[in-house]
Amino acid sequence: MSIPLQRRSMAALAVLAGLTLGAAAQNPAPSADETSAEHDARMQWWREAKFGMFIHWGVYAVPAGEWAERKNHGEWIRETAKIPMDVYAGFLDEFNPVQYNPEQWVLAAKGAGMKYIVITSKHHDGFCLWPSKLTDYDIESTPYKRDLLGPLKEACDKHGMKLGFYYSIMDWHHPNYPPRGWEKDRPREQIDMEKYVVYMKGQLKELIESYDPVVLWFDGEWDAWTKQQGADLYAYVRSLKPDIIVNNRVGKRTRELGDFGTPEQSIPSRGMPGWDWETCMTMNNHWGWNKADKGWKSADSLVERLVDIVSKGGNFLLNVGPKPDGTFPDEALERLADIGTWTSRNGEAIYGTTANPVGPVSWGRVTAKKGAEESRLYLHVMKRPADGALLLPGLRNTVKGARLLHGGHKLEARSGDMGLTVTLPEDVVQPPVTVAELSIEGAPKVVKPAIQPDDDGVLTAPAALAEIRAPDRVSPPQISGEGDNAYVSHWHAPSASVTWPIEVKQPGVYEVAVVVSAEQEGAYMDVGVDYTSVQTQTSVPDTGDYNTYTTVHVGPLNLSYPGRLTLSVTPRAEGWTPVNIRRVILTPTFGAMDGGDS
Ligand code: FHN
């Protein structure tokens, strides 16, 4: 499988350099621009796969997180323990994974219901798991000597598992890459990012030609790296393999460059609408092997995270940090097996689904398989309501049937004012997440229930019920938190707006107030409905921090006739600075206005 090796011939390096430099200059990547249909075709398998295994493995596994008196190091141990290069090289001499059996890894991933694997071909320390022609800082310089990626590729192909590579742009070993600030013993004269890029391209060419990876997962882009270099590298790897999928850390972790977003150790509360994204997460508190780390997440909570992520339109890349002997920690194997019990029963509600079409529900999460004639909604019950009533707010379709996905037990489903409700009897609950399958006629039709005035006629539009509107490829505001504590945040784009369906029962003038926070003043916004709006007279004040909210009185809004309307908050582009919103309140003034009873 791997490349026949003439070790590290400068001649080879020069030829490659000449070749690549030439190529880069000409930007030979005609495939950079693709139609959206071609883009969708390229992303399809990834979008359907949903669940993958991340593997952080390298010589940093040898110290197992321990150095001097500290036990909490991980794959960053060279940096966090400030280990000089020559001392760190000692780990290469000890790295000998004789128990490495990649087929066992692949079967463990497959057993968990994972569809692809992404392994660290080279992490920040610069050590390469394959015999690279371009450096001797690789597996061949260890007692093990043999390629680690080739056998993994073979095992993946054998079991229908897709394989991708993590590749760190940041490199704490390569002479042309800037040394760490604390490294006084490494010369800085050789810093030359152009040469380093040639090196990277050479290695990526080796990896692509030798192992045909389906994903390139770049990282370490926050250091000495530019958007332009990212765009060039993206075009380069797509020119080598047009259908390869590349994450957004090829650039500067934005929406502008790369095929998918990469939230880390977190799940965006409303997903990333209009964009492909993948949450990567550790199973305990470290990416790399740390023998002292017992902070393992439970299998149940990992299943819930998988469901949460997929219901928001994302993929889940769950990490394992193998030991230096080449085996997976028992705790990881146990969790993979337990997760597999759930995915083997409920996989239909995960693979090939799309995000929840009805909006947040209090009892769990929803995934969907939409069709023109018939659609399937998968109700992932995490907290069964006391009466077992699983309301899908605003869903207006005709029910075709409902059943437990695993076991097929028939369930009752009925339409009502607020939407469609499926009833889950107590005795059929299947922890950690019970899945009910609801079949409906046609594509999901959702008419969000409008916000109703309270007894005093006050209309309160909370962030939890808000809808975010943002042009494509713009980083949209996010809704974080649940219930009354929810808030709209990360509102960098003035082209985005926030809306709510409201029901005006009594026409008249309403006093508008918004509950906001900001860390800079200067923002103005319009609050309005379909036919009229009012603008903040003064800029939103700096409240000191985003957790400190204040009520800004915007002014009167004349809602002249009853009915269902869309309330919206829209930034004024000029001078916009990010503002968090907790809620918008419309208080009737007409008691006073019509002088009636007040
Ligand atoms: O520094 C790395 C870290 O070691 C790990 O690889 C994670 C995985 O996404 N990424 C970086 C931190 O953002």
C-alpha cells in the first residue's frame, strides 16, 4: 500500500518543490468551483453518514499525559510541558505499537455505528504516522518502522469504512515553521512559510496518492496561517482529488472556505443553518491518550449528543486516543459497544436524515426523512412528559401512522390546535433515547403557533421561540440556552434578522421594549411587523458584558389591525456591533389611548 521509499533525498525534495511551486503559481485547481448540484453530490455520503470516529494517535501517547509532576498533559505535551525537541525525540525511540490491529479499530467503530474514521496523520508535534519521503520525523524512525496508515486503509476498505486524515498546519518540528515562543534552542533564521507550504503540499500529495483519503481535516490554522494560503491549499488538494471533502480549518475556521464547519467540544444550540458542520468531541477530557484521565462521558450521554447534533443538521466526530501499544482504552471500547446497541436499533432515525423541521421541543429531539408523498419524522424522546404527549408544535400534516422504531409497537397520533401529538405510553420507554417514528402525508408543513398576548394584552417574544433569518454563507446569530434563559447571540452580521409569529388580538399602539446586552455601544435596530416599524432612538448601551441585560425602550408601534403577524428585529447596518437579545415586549398603551377604562 504505502509509497516505495528512497529516504529523504534532497533531490526528491527539490523536484517536488519545483513541481509544487510551479503548480501553486498556476493554481491548477479547476475543480475549485463546482455547481451546487456537484457540491451536493460530493457531500452526499458525508451528509448521510452523520457519525464518525476521530483518532488522536502519535508519539505523545508514550508519556500518557504525564511529565514531571503533572498528569494532565495530552497531545500538546511537548508544548504544555515545554519539552525540548531533542528530549521529545526520545518518545520516537519508545513508540512501538506491537499490538496495533487496525481491523479491531475499524470493527469497534463499525460496531458503534460509525461510518467514517479520521486519524491524525500528523499532529502539531510534526510526527508522521506514515513513512514520508519528505522527513525522517516519521514512523520509520521508531522501533516499529512499519507504516501505520496503509494497514488501517486496508481494514477500512475491507469493512466498508471510509477513511480521512487529520493534518496539522502548525508544525512544532519542521525547520521552516516558526518555533514555539519558549523555544530558545531552535534557530529562527530558517523560518520560511513558503517552503513549509511546499513541504505540506508534498506530504498531502503522498497521503492522497497512497491512501486515497475521503476527508482532509486540517487543524492548527490559528497560528502562522492566512486565508490566502488556505484558499491556495484548498484548491491544491481538490486538484489532486476533486471529490475530497475538506474542513474549514484549511482556512481560518470561517464559512468562507472549506466544506464544513468544525465546532469543537460544543454543539451549536440551533445548529448552523444553511451550512454543513461537524462537532468533534473527546470521550473523556483529552484527545490524546492520558492514562490518568477518568473523566469518561457515559455512553447514554454520548447517544444523546449524537441525537442532539443530528437533529440540528450536524455530524458527530467522536474521539478515541489509543495507547502507545496500539490498543484502544477499555473504557472507549465499552462506550463504543453501548452506543452501537442504540444505533443498531435506531440507526434509521440517524443516517440519511435531515434536521428537525418543527423547531425545539421540550421532550427531546426530532430528525426527518422528507418526501413529496410521505415523510418520516423520528421523535427522539429524552424526557417523556408525564402524560406521554409528544407535541410537534405547528405541524399540520395528515398522520399516516406512528410506531416505536425499535420493536414496531403502534402509537397513537392526533392533530390539534397547537400541532400534532404522538402519545408514548410509559411501559414502552427504551433508555437512553426512545425513538418513535411518525409517518405523515407529504413534506412537513409547519405553521408555528403564534405568540399569544397574556391576560394584560402584553405580547412577549422570547429568544427561545425566535427564528433566525440570514443570507447564505453569512455567519448567522445563534440561539443559546433554553426556555426563559435563552438568548440570541453571535449577531455579527447586520444582514441577519430575528423574527417571531405573533397574534394581535387587540389593534392599537404598543410600547416596544427589547431586553438586550452588548459589550460596545453604537448599535441601532428596527423593531417592526409586516407593515410598520419603529427604530431605537438611541444606540444600544454597552451593558458591560453579554450576561448583563438591560431593557431598552424603543418606542410606540401602531398595530392597526388584528391577526397573525411577523414581528422582526433588524439591525441598522451602519455602526452595528453585536447585540444579544433575550426578548422583545409589546405592551398595549391603548388603555390610555382610548381613555376607556384607565
Ligand atoms: O490543538 C488541537 C487539539 O490538540 C485537537 O487536535 C483538537 C481537535 O479538534 N483541535 C485543536 C484544538 O482546537
